[in-house]
Amino acid sequence: MEKIRSLFTNFRLRKRLLALSDAFIVVVAGLLANFPIPAYATRIGRPDLFAFLSTCVVCCFASLLFFGAYNRLWRYFDRKDYLGCIKGVVVGYVLADILYYIFTHTVYCRFSALTCALTVGGICAFRYLIKDAFVVLVDTGRKDAAFKRTMIIGAGRASKLLLTEIANRGLGSDKEGEESPSRTKILPVCVIDDDHSKIGRMFCGVLVAGGTSEIEKIAKAEAVEQIIFAIPSCPPKDRSVILNICNKTGLPVKVLPFIGSALGDSLYAEQGVSYASIIRDIKVEDLLGREPVTFDNKDIRGFIEGKVCLVTGGGGSIGSELVRQIAKYDPKQLIIVDIYENNAYEIQQEMVMEYGNSLNLVTLIASVRDYQRMNAIFKKYKPDVVFHAAAHKHVPLMEGSPMEAIKNNVAGTFNVAFLSLFNKVKKFVMISTDKAVNPTNVMGASKRCCEMIVQYLAQQKASTTEFVCTRFGNVLGSNGSVIPLFKKQIEQGKPVTVTHPDIIRYFMTIPEAVSLVMEAASIAKGGEIFVLDMGQPVKIVTLAENLIRMYGKVPYTDVEIKFTGLRPGEKIREELLMNEEGLEKTRNKLIFIGKQLEIDSDRFIKQLWKLKTSAQKNDEALAVQALHEIVPTFTTPEQYNGANISKFG
């Protein structure tokens, strides 16, 4: 009864007109059926005919309403909707026969059957003609190719602001109303919203055509050329689902970002902010479906403000973002150390343009392998906090040059960590990776060895330095990640290369990764390995498919996806925690601390010395053997993938 009551409550003008037309069709069908009836049945008299048809009208209306015949917009009727109309009419006539028999003890089976058949034909034909008429009208409005027919997702505040601006300023016009050739001309043709009370109504002059489940069908019916997602407050999981549906249309998808509730509509109007101008292309992180990680800025400020901060690898993807975020918290001095001068120069110039002389910035070209050079830097600048981001991280390249991974990652970490200990640095934070867990490659094993160095130093009772590691998965858009490669392949019209159809990775954004580092550093007490709950892992092939759709292309049709086979040292699936590590909660519900593992000091130092000396001699076989000894979980990719490919596939 509740469902029936809600159906009648939401009955609007368009539906009333459709219901009146259905009632008219039922009456006409009854009158037509009453003429040929004498050929095989007795003709019905006027009083009985009026009473029976009135019953039929009421029952058919209720039945059609129940089967959803009035919930669909005329132009979007398909086979399923016609089937619903047929069911509604048939059930309506059966109910009418039953009710009429209960009250009059009379039944007109043949008449009812013929009337039902005529009604079904009339109702379906009427809807088909209405739909055809709308298609003609829509096609008539498609002549101006200068305007992009646009579907707006969301009938909320953000959509209202955007549609109002389009209406007031003109399609694709600039602030003064003149046409801007650089701006896409937007012609809103429909709005999508899952609020059933809005469907079928006009929203800022545009029809709310249906829910998100109908995006593909409506986009095709309306010849939509682009989609704008205008629900900035949409939860990430829901956003991911809706954007994936949008991507299946093969149309370009753009996003209206959060405008900021602190600034009211009137203030935006006074400042002349254009909502259309802040529409951006969809990003891969929009599809991850994970809540963004939030951090306590007060703790981070208290940890950074007034301190001398040194960042090794400061020009890299993670290192440069560390520099950006540290600069926001008023450090006493910020020191960038990097061996690659171009990257160091770029982040230096960015900081100079952003902060000018207000930031005490020092940029140094140096290698973490060079103990004497790093020692001179520590002695001169006396850092309070060291963020160690310098490392070789490319798995296949390090498989081909294992000595470089050992020298740069292990020896470099050894140098910087021990110098931090000797120079009484307050905190040392090392950037680790999920590839350090049960490593199947030299790069991952070298990073696990780095973690062990940090944990070994944290165990030293005489140490005044707090040592901490941060471990996270793949970073979107970082140097060497798959996203830039995929983009380049798509833009050049080449096949997108994925190593294996079942390969799975955890992903996070660079700002999230760096915020984790900052948070870990601020709450660290020494010896911890901080692990981020990164949500559900993502299949790389799914990521590739979504990226292709974001370019308005169809995977496997417009752009081929080619599987090239697992690369040297590559795992089918990365992990964030080793079997022997437990998890301890922190104040941040998405950050955990891996259980501190006791390091056998005497044994570890001997193994580390063997690894270091074999690397210095460039004895590759001995060095890799020593790495296996120092990292007992280091195995071959064949062994790991063979045991897990069916499990994770």
C-alpha cells in the first residue's frame, strides 16, 4: 500500500496527460469492440458498457501505474517499457473482470479479450508515435554543430550554478558575453539524477531525463557529445561507479570540481568566477573509488615549523611534493638534495616563484652514495629532520643493473641514516614501497634492506634520532608509473601495453603519499613502519580501459590493449604487509603501524658489510646472494607468481 500511495503522490502533469490518453484509448477500444461482437457474442447495452468500461479504465490505470508505465519519459521508451505496458493492460482487464463479476455476477470474457487486445495495440502505438515525434524534434535541434550537446550529471547546487551561468552569459561566451573560441560551447540537452521526484521535471530549463543507470541509453537517444559530472560532493565510491558508467558511453567526460561552500554564490558572482571555466577533464584518481586520506595539519605544523628540513631525492615525484608540502609549514630552512640537476632546478624555480625570499631554500647537487659529500652537507646545515626519498625504483631496470640498486638504495640509505645518527638529527623518515614486502626483485629486496637498516638504528639505545619508515603502493602520475606511459601510447595511436591481464596494484595520489610521510613523521616515536590502508587494489587492465574511455575511445576497438607478459622481477600482485607483521591502529583510521621486528644486530651488521663490500667490488653474483641472505623473504618472481597467479587471478 505504501508503494501505491507514493506512486500516486508523485503523479505529475506529464503523467496525467498520458493517463488521460490511456483512458481515452480504453474507452475507444471498448466502443470499437462492441460493434463486431454480435458476430460471435451478444452486444452489450449502454448502461452495462459504461459500467464495465469505467471499471476497466480504473483498473488499467492502477495496473499501468504499478508496472511503471508512467515512470519513463516518452522519448526513452524501449522494448522493456512496451512489455510493461502490455502486462499492465492485461492485468488491468483481469482485475476489471473479477471486480465486475463480484458486484454484478456477470462476465464478458470475449468482449473483454477483444477490448484488451485493442487497448494493448492502441497504448503501445500511441507511445511509439509520441516517441517518434520527439526524435524528429530532437533531430531538428541538432543542426548547430558549433555547440556540444551536453549531458549534466546531477541536479543539485553545482549543476544549478553551472546552468544558470550558461543561461545568463550565453553558451561558451566569456565574461563580457563575447564568444570565446578557446572555450567549448555547451548546449545542455538533459540532466541525470537518481532522485525519482526530479525525473521528468525541468531543472533550470533542462529536462531531468532519468537516473544514472540510464546514462548510456539517454546519451544515445539525445546524441550527446560530452558529459559533465557536476556532483562535487559525491562520495568517491559512488563517483567511481557513475564515472565508469559514463566512460562506457565512449564520450568525453569532464568534472566540475568542488567550488567551496565557504564562498557564497553572491561572492562568486562579485568576483566574476566562471563555473564553466573550472570544469576539468576526468582524472584516473576519480575512478579509484577510495575516500581521500585526511591528516592532522596541526601535528604536521608543530613538527616542521622552525626546523631545518633536508629532502634527499628532492627533485623526484615524491621528493618534490615533500618540498611543496614542507614549505607550507614555515620551516627554518629547506634543503633540496638531488643528483639530477634538471629536476632539482625545476622544483627550485617553482619554490622561488611561489615563496620568493620568504622561504630559506638551499638546492644542492649531490649523490647519497658519496659519504664524504653527504657528511659535509650534514656538518654545514645541521638538519633537524631528514626525509630520505632518493632511490632507484624502476623494477626491470634494476633487474638489469642490480649493482646500481644496491649501491644507490642500500649504500645511500646507510650513509644518510648513519649520518643522521652521528649528527643527532631529531627525525629520519625513509620512503619505502610495497615492493619491499616478500620481494621478487632486486629493487624490492634493496628497499627491504633499507627498512632493516632503519629498524636496526632505531634499536640502538644510545640513539637520540627517531627513525621511521613509510610504506605505500604505486603513486599515480609519478615518474616511471604506468599512467604517463598509457597516455603517451593512446595519444600516439599505439596499442596500450599491459604486462598481464590479472596484474593488480594498490594506488594512491602523490599528495596522499606525501601526506602519509608527513603524518608518520609527526607522530613517530622511532622504529615504526607506517602502512596506509589503500582500499581495494585495482586491476591494471581496468585502469587502462578507463583511461582509454577518458579519451573518448573504445577499448579493444579504437585502441588495442596488448598483453606483453610479466617483466623481469614483476609480481602479479603487490602486498603491503609481511606475514610476520601485525597491524596497530593510529589516530588516523587509514594509517596503521606494522609490528616492529627485532633485528639481530651482530648478524645483520656482518651481512650488511658483506653486501656493501661485494657491491663495491661490482661482484654481481656475490652481491645478489648477499641480498638474499640479508632479506630471507626475497624469492624469485617465478616462485611467487606460480603460487599466487591462480589465487589472485
